Amino acid sequence: MTDALYLHDAYARTFDATVIAVGPEGLRLDRTLFYPTGGGQPDDRGVLHTAAGTCLDVTSVAKVEGEIVHRVAPGATLPAVGDRVRGELDWARRFWHMRGHTAVHILSGAVYHDLHAGITGGQIGEGSARMDFAMAEFSRPLAEQLVARVAEVVAQDLPVEVRFVPRAQVGQDPGLVRVASELLPDVDPVRLVDIRGFDVQADGGTHVRSTGEVGSVTLDRLENKGAKNKRLYLRIGEAPSSPGPSG
Ligand SMILES: [Zn+2]
């Protein structure tokens, strides 16, 4: 089992690890900062430096039967089980995803608290994010209003905190588990992402440390995906300032 370091520290960019498995699917490490595709957040990219001096390009990261697998570009000499590696994230890509993920949570908080509508899915990209919610009627003015609410929460620069609580506690509060696809089954404790004073959700993604780091969020477009499913696309601007590494 890999220690998923990104769950505890979203700002760390480099790490040292030991190879615990090498297979046709890729490498498994005893610990990693590489986020695997899931919960609407794309996987991390970057490199693994081996002790032998090889630099392996990480081309995708996925959870395969519950295990985090790092796929690397073909042709390279792979390390052996027990070898040490140093991982380094493509930070620009990851930081886009952190900002987008927090933007989506602010939006979902606004939809949930202000409109009392359910969220059915979401997807984060670089410079964009979309969210689907279960609403029969939706309009451009309503979307503008939601996005203005998101911008307001960004301007408030609220702290975003991660904490772990026993699963039994979450089971009693359906408001915490809003997007079913984001909650990994059978996890205990459950990880909560708390936008202080605004919204709390069960979530396994990586987030910025305060809403101000999300920066500019604007409405891109709306799509009608059916009688009870509406899709909203956000545009995320360039980072307002370059983030410091975690201390
Ligand atoms: Zn999330």
C-alpha cells in the first residue's frame, strides 16, 4: 500500500520513495505525491529520478485495484524493487488542478447552499472546470449569479483546511457527501475539505490553502444536458501569484 502524501500536503513538489513493485502496468512506490486520476481531477505528471541517474517521465498515474500505479514512457531502463527514486511533480499542471478543484468546491457550495440543488459530477482541467447539477430550470442570469458568488468567496480569501473524521460521523451528515463519485468507497477515516465558514465536503483531491489562490473565475458557458441535468463551464485565469512550497 502506497502512502498517498498528496492527501496531507498539496504543496509539496518533490519526494523520496522506494520502489515496491515493477510491472507491465508501471511502478508502485511506498509513498508518492503523484495524484492518480479520480474525483474529477486529472492525474499528476512529472519525473522520477533513479539512483542510477535515469530520469523517467511519468506519463499517467492511475489507481489500479486500489493501488497507485505510475506509468512511465516506454524504452527507459526501469529501477528494481527496493531501489530509491526521487519524484518531482509538473507543478504548473498540478497547481492548475488545485485552483480548479477549489473553484469547483466553491461553486458546488453555492449551488448546494443557495439553490439547494444536487451535484451530479464535475471535471477539472487547466484553465477550466465544469460542473453538472440536477436542476430542471437554469438560465444565464442564474449562472452569472452563482459565479459572482464564487468570485466573492475567492475575494474573501478564506482558509481551506483538510481534516480526517471517522466514517460513522460522515454517514450522519449527507451534506458532506455531495458528489457520490468523489467519495472513494470504504474509506475510513473520511477526508474532509473545509472552506472555513463557507462549505465542507468529503473529498480526496488536492486544494489550494486559501480561496484567494484560486484567482480569477468567470463564467464560460452553459449546456443543457437533459431535463434534470445542467452543465456549467468555468474559466480559471492565470495564477494570481506564484505559490510557495510547503514549509
Ligand atoms: Zn472535490
